Amino acid sequence: MLIRVTPYVHDIRSRKLRIILSGYPYSAHDDDAPHVYPSIYTLGVPILGMRYAFQEICWNHKGRVAKCDHREYGLAEVQISRSSESVSSVDALFEGLGDQMQVWMSHGDQLSVMPPDFHVIGRTNTAPYAAIAHNSKSLHGIQFHPEVTHSLPGKQLIGRSVLNICQCRPNWTMEEFIGQEIVRIREICGPRGRVIGVVSGGIDSTVTAKLMRETIGDRCDLMMSRIRNRNARLWGVFETEAAKIEEAAEKEENGAQAKGKIEWLLQGALYPDVIGSISFKGPSATTTTHHNVGGLLKDVNRTPTRALQRSDEVRSLGRLLSIPAPLVQRHPFPGPGLAIRILGPVTREQVKILQQADRIYIEGIHKANLYNQISQATAILLPVKAIGVMGDKRTYKQVIALRAVTSEDFMTADRYAFPPKALRWISSRITNEVNGIDRVTYDISSKPPVGPVASSRQSQH
């Protein structure tokens, strides 16, 4: 399968564009693995290939890609190799970044045979060709994720590529983004177009709603609701509420004429939610289904706001919009609420148990002044029971798993190194106060390889 980079390849040369080829979730050996048109390598523009695209570059230049004997998921150390020849383009990507760097790996395939005319510029203990560069073209490939926060020099590396190699200018600011979005939204909505949306209380929907209100004022109608009927269509609730809002406007003096009909659905969702929930304009993997991103009617107009890429960008935008600090720093909460954290039948009793444990967990985090050090903390009710002893009696009760991670983009996340004293205090309170729990565990897995909270049963909700 061939993927066009642009409908007209000559546009890249004529408009002096630069190319970054991103990753892909499946194997280069898959029958339907995507390939770009080889002609892009003849355009004379800088190209950076990351992860799968790195393997794609090698495949197009007569290298070989094979399954790994030792897969790499998580942190790795890349040893940087300098060219023995005086070829500036070879070393340009890692210039000034030292002799080694901590990066985030996630791959099951790797380059096994180097393509001709390439140099190795980086390797790990299990990946001898972790980064390569062409000896005459501005063509680089890397096996790791430079875009995530756990690749410590990732921003600098991307900066080298964008600013030094591609010679782009850094003239974008968040203040500029706000002004551009206000102009763009007003153009889309027009003088009378209206928007309806739900605000969950989370940072994404709160910032999105604030920006929309700043832009079109009371033509943006917001609500907080709880859908009781599991079989009800998400959009059916909006249709009902939209009709009520429009009916109320009809009764206002010149209200209906001034505000118009509700045409848009407001939705706060980050880029990780979108690419994880929907195969969007390409063969991306649907790794999560619990975000409220998919499943709406085809004729529903989406929110006219553009999703920012990362959680830290949303928080920065929230501060500029003068949203109070407790809201800006609030941890993300899974879309379906507590149900997604119950790995088993969701009953009132199970919800009550999880609510009590989760409350104690968050209270303990605040008590130890750890909340702002953690990106997300969740309690998860496991579908297993453990033997315990309480008051000289043998018990056989459920297990709570605690998880706390650090992340900025939520594309990757690493376990939070919880202070033992705080963790013991939380565990003691849960086992003593929550009826039905006699064991507490702490999840130290990173993402990847594990997915979002409770991903093993998310399709049930």
C-alpha cells in the first residue's frame, strides 16, 4: 500500500517544504504495511524518519529490517557515534547533544542490515543501528521516540532538525495561537452560529469551553450531565438539550434571531485521545475506545476548535485564559468515569468500594504534597481476591491496584517513584476503612508497553 505525502510531489520542492515521516503501529513485514512514494527521496529536501518511518527509509535504500530477538519498550541509552569523515550533514542531527542520551523506545522490529551510503550515528545495547544518516543527502532516521518527554534530549533533537537542518523559524507562540483560533472560530461559526457542549470538569474540556466562551460569548451553551440510560445515544442527549435551549431563545426578545440554531458540538480532546480512539485519515491503530471521540452521527459538526497536541500545551493555554490554578493542574480523569477502573461486573457495591479507595488515595497524595508532582493517579479495582488476616480472622477480599505516572504528553508515561512512607499510609487506610479490600498493590509499569488505565476492558464501555 502506497501513502501519498502530498497530491503533487513537486509542491514539496516548489514550496521548499521539509518532511518528517512519523511512526506506524504495526510491523514492516505486514502485507498491508504502508510505503511512501520513493520519489520523495529525490526531491533534495531534508527528511527525518522516526521509528517505522526509519525502517521505511532503510527499506527504500536496500537495507533490511528484521524481528528483534530482544524487543525494546521504555527507557534506553543511545550511544552517539560521530562520523570519521568530515561530512557535516551526517552529524548535524546530534550536534551538541553529547555522547549519549536517554530515549524512549517502543519497537519489535529493527534494522538488521545497513543500507549502502549510510552511517550509524546512534546505537543501544540491543539495537546496533538505532540512528543513521546518509553520507551525502540530508536524510536521517531514528528508531526511538524523540517527541515524548521521556526522551530527555528529544526537544533539542527535534530543534536541531527543524531549526538547523530544515532552517525553519521559531515564530509560533501560545498567545499567537489564541488570537488565530478566535479569528478562525468566528469565521467558521459566523455571526449567529451556536455551539453546545459538555464540560466534565477536566482540564481539556474546561480550557476548550473557556476559549469558546471568549470567542462567541453566550452563543456557546455548556452543560454538565450524567447519562443514566446506557443504551441512549450520546448525541441523542445533545439533540434533546439543544431543542430546549433553542426553545428558550425563541422566548427571548430577538433571542432566536440574534443567536441562530445550534450547529456545532464542542468537545475537549487531546491528540493522544484522537489517535488512540479513531483510525484517523490513515492506518493508525485504535488502542483505546473509552474516550468520547468516536461513535457520533456522521452529520454532526465537530467542535470548531483545533485540538492541541499535548496536555502541557493545554495547561499553558489555560493559564493564559486566567483559569484558576487548581483546575489547570487537575489530573485527567477517564471519560466513562469510575466504571472504566472496575475490571469486572460494574455494580453499585463495586462502585462504592472504588469510590472510597480512590478518595483515600487522592487524599493521601494531597496530604503528602505530591499532587503536582504526579501527572495522573488512579485506583483500579481488580477482578481477583486475596487471602488476608483481619482481627485474627482469615479474610478473602478484593485487591486494589494503585497507579501513578509522570507525563506531559500522555503518549508515554513512566511510573511515579512514590515515597514509601506515603504509600504505606494510603495502603493502611484503604485496607482499614474500605470494606471489601484486604490487599493494595502498586503498578510500576510504564506506557508503553502497557496502555491507558484499564485498557483491558475498555471496549465493554
